[in-house]
Amino acid sequence: MSADTRVYEIRVQGELAPRWSCWFAGLTVETSDGETVIVGPVDDQAALHGVLARIRDLGLPLLGLRVID
């Protein structure tokens, strides 16, 4: 991990089918109660925007984003 790497928790509405997990390589994807939580290290802001673009492309509404210390 680089010095810019931070661990994020991203919550989205809807349950992401397991086949889409490969879009989020290196991140943990868990679904429960109509939500999906994606957690893991993201190298920099450009990479974070890439993850968020994938979520947008899947049509999943963003519920929350936070940095985990």
C-alpha cells in the first residue's frame, strides 16, 4: 500500500450479485438486508472515483461512503 492508500467503506442500496464482485477486485463485497457493503484499501482519489463509477454503472444508489481509520 502506498502512503495515499486509505481503507473505505462504501454502502449502496440493493444487493450486488456475486458475478459483479470481480469489478471490485481487492475489495470485500458483502450483501445483507437489501444493501451491499464494499470495504477495502483504495490507492488514491482517482481509484476511488473508478470504484464509484462502477457503482454508478451498475445503477446502485450510494447510501454512504466513509474512511475507516
